Amino acid sequence: MNRDIHIPQSEIDAALYTCEQIRKSFTGERFCFVESYGCQMNDHDAERLTGMLAMMGYTLTDDKSKADFIIFNTCAVREHAEKRVMGNLGALKKLKDEKPELKIGVCGCMMQQKEVSDRVYKRFPFVDMVFGTNELHLFPQMFEKILCGERVKQVRDIAGEIPEGLPAVRKIPFSTNVIVMYGCNNFCTYCIVPYVRGRERAREPQDILRECRELAQAGYREITLIGQNVNSYRADDGSDFSDILAMVNDIDGLERIRFMTSHPKDLSDRLIDAMANLDKVCNHIHLPVQSGSNRILSLMNRKYTREHYLELVHKLRDKVPGVEITTDIIVGFPTETEEDFRDTVSLVEEVGYAAAYTFMYSRRPGTKAAVMDGQVSEDEKKRRLHELNDVCARLLREQNKKYIGTVGEVLTEGVDERQTVMAYGKLPGFKMVYFEGDHELIGQKVKVKIKDAQNNSLIGERIE
């Protein structure tokens, strides 16, 4: 693993100084609209963008028509996300015509692909700013330029430095993400992430712990440690991810620790033991399998077999009480036969996932799979996805029934007022529970008894 490459403090100081100067230049109220697509890493970047905009004097709004600045933080993992961004950008043309002073930006993983960022810059001349994943700390200087009427496009193909010290506006005041590592070394043949996020870089333990302690002191009760593959974390001092979990577990004030995403090839016995023995670490793991066919797993360059994956599942269930396993699955990978697909269905039935995020294979230019022979037709991919989703839904209904009559603690996340007022939040095992409650419970732990199970959630009643 490449060691963490920190951006010089002078560049972070310059970014913060520019934010303050922009704020001083404004009179009156200004609003920004920030929309982020994709994974938790993108959400993390969006929080930094929003933090810098807040330093500049911008207030976040959900209303595009009210915004003085609109930015899309893009995802490159699937074609569907790319099409959504292109459609949403096109829809802004009318708003820009009506409000010429409106500034528009596009950033993130899509823009890190030079051919895509070039296309966006040329196709949408009303977009003021285009930049990639390595320019986050340079955002204030680029923003200053567009305020002066310049158009900016900046995409650098560099190792990818770690931007410590940027401000953030976090979406939830009691639960948030903390990055432990950036990038990926796995080069799965379908995945564009190593090309747009770079190779693995680990944050040092002291930086991770400092951020977690500050969040605990600020009242955060739940932290999710994130990275493209947290299992492969290794620091200069030899600490692995299980060591990080143990250190974060000792922080006063924190009550729950989650993590994602885990690659099966790097899931160690030490990490499973940490899940079993550390009291704040939740009994949930997101363990993407992608396929149940050994032939397809080999073509995907996943570096494990079906048998090894199932062995990991058995270890987790033997050692971690009540563990819930969620996963990602791709159907219609090049050359996937009906027999390969049946292997996936049978694995899903054997494991019994708490949730499965299923996708049709999406051809990503620049990846090995994009030029493989034997591309599966769209109709066949849709058929397989529909059948797999039916199987997952049936198994999920059956799995949820085991919770009826049990008692657990929910960390309340919000309130649903669509029909009756119901509070909701997750059990440690990641199961969503709805129960009678109001906004005063948000951020609080509530003990509930499960009285019913729905397709994707549980219904509980509060126990005083």
C-alpha cells in the first residue's frame, strides 16, 4: 500500500484563506445546492465542499431555483449515474438563461476521466467549473476564478493526496463517516474506481483517532469507518484495520462503530475476532460477493472463490453473535451463462443476506471487462436481475421474521410522516425499525420490541 501523501499545510491554509476572502467580498445572503451521487467516499467529499462553501458565506438549500451556486459531485461506477448527471446538467440550461449570475460546477469521479470531463466542458458551455477527484483542496481558488467570470477545467492525473484539515458540514449531527484510506489496488475488471480514485493510501492511525475523538467530543455517537477496501488497511507502524477498530473502540462518548466496504480476499480472522470482541463494533458487515460462479469471479479478478466466500460467512456466523451480512451482486457480466447465474442464485439462497444491492453489469470504458467478448444482452440482464431481486425479496421477508418478539436498541435517525408519524432507526445489525415516536427522539437510543416484519424493515414498539 502507498503511504498517505499529505497535501502541504500551506496549500490547506491557502484554501481556508481564500474562503474567508470570498466571504468578505459578499453582501447579502447566498445559497448553494450540492448534489452527490455514489458511495460514502463521495458523500465525504460533498461534506468538505459544503464546508468550504459555508466558510465562503453560502447557506445550503434543497431548492435549485433559489441557489446562487449548483454543484454535482459525480459517480463513475455505473452508466446509469452518468446518464442522470448528463440529464440533470441539461435541465439547468433554462435556469441559467433565466438567472445568468448562477454558477454551476461538476466534480468527482466522472470528471476524473479526461474524455468525460472534456465532453462535459464542451457539451455544456454554461457549466462554469469542471474538476476531478484530486482537486478538492483547490476548490476555493477555482471558485474565486469563476466568480470573476472565468471558466475553469482542472483534472490532474496524480497519486492522489490526502486533504487533511478541510472544513466539513456533516449531514447528520450524531452519525457520520470517517475515512481510513483512499483508493484501491484490486483492479476488478469491471470497476473504474482505481483509475479515478488512485491506488491505496492509508491515513495514519493518529489522524484517524484525532478526528474520531473530535467527533465524539462534538456529540457524535456513531461513526462509520470507510474506504474502498478497509480490510487491506496497513499503517507505517504495522497497524491493520482490526487495530484501528480496537483504538476507536476505546474512545469515550462513541457508542457504535460501523465500517465499509470489506473485500472478501482480505477479511482476516483478526478482523472477525475484533467484530466479536469489541463491544462498540456493530454486528454487521458489508461483504460484496458480486457473483456465485467461480468462473465469473476469476474473470472479474476478485481473487477468491465461492467456497472461500462461504467459509468466511460460516466463520462470521460462528463467531459474531447475530451478525447480519449485506452484499453487492452483478448480473450479466460478460460471458455469464445461465449456469453461472444459477450459481449466484444458489449462493444467495445459502447465505440469506440481510440486504443485497443488485445491479446489471454496466460497461465502463477503460476497464478490461468493457472489451471482453460475450457481452450479455440488455434484455437478458434485465431478466436475470428481476429474478434475482425476487429471490432476495423472498429470503429477506423470511429472514426478518426471526426478529419478531426480540428486543433491541435503535439509534433514531428520523421521522416518517407520510401516513402516521413513525420514528425510525437501525439496530446494530443494520436492520431498519419503525416505531411510534417524534422528532425529539432523533439522535437518541431507544429500546424497542419487534412486533412485525415487513419486506425491507421491522415494526417495533418502544419499551420504556
